[in-house]
Amino acid sequence: MSADRDALEKAAKKGLFARSAKQPVKVADDLVEEVEKQLVRRVVDLISLQRKAGKAVAGYEKVKGWLQMEEAEVLIQAVDGSGRGKSKLSTPHFGHYIGWLTADELGLAFGRQTVIHGALASGGLTSRVVEEAQRLKGVRINEGGNGHPKG
């Protein structure tokens, strides 16, 4: 099973989980939404652990400083942040970009109400954050739109 919304919906509809388990399986109607919610929680928790380890910062000026000093490996920007503000920061050379979490979700990770800009240093759990965020990207409907996803 891949981290793809369409694949999950198709597997649930066609009863592929039962075939794989070789027994009857009751699949919840909101399986895909629950998977998305759990992936968000995992990414937020991992970013929070990086913050507590001193390997993550939030806020435009701090992120800009890390990017200039080449401390940042991952640039994180809220999907519902203003395009103008987000365009002023660019992804680190040979780094990664995560742009499909909401400002509220990033706020949870950084212990604030909302966060638009964040950065992660290399090492620690950064590679896990990137892996889990890619899984979330495959499941999330709204990765580039405006506003908060439903739910």
C-alpha cells in the first residue's frame, strides 16, 4: 500500500484489505481521513521533537537567518500563509521543502497559535520528518490551496 489518497480509497472500496488479510475486514468510512489525521500528528510530533532538541526554528527572521548561515536543511511553510511572504524565502541548496501543513498544524509543532515559516537543521529526526511529510503529501487533498483543509 502506498501513501496515495486514490489508492487508499480504491483499496477500501474494492475490499482489497480483506483480500490481503485473507479474512473479512470492516473498513471505516472515514479511513482515508483518519490516515491523514494520524500522518499530520506524526509529522507535527516529529517537528516538535526537533524543536525541543534545538534543531528547529520558527518565525520569518529566525528562518531567514538559518538559511543565510546554511544551518537549515528543510524549509517549512504553511500552505495557508501569504504567497508574497513565502516567496521571500527559498529552499536550502540540496535541501527539502515542506509546504502542505497549515499554520495551525505548524503552530502545534512549535508551541504557538500559528506558524507560517519554519526550518529544520540537518541531523536528528530531520530525515524522518521529510519521509513522513512526503507520505502526508500523498494523502492530503489540499496541498496548494487557500485556507484550512476541512476537518
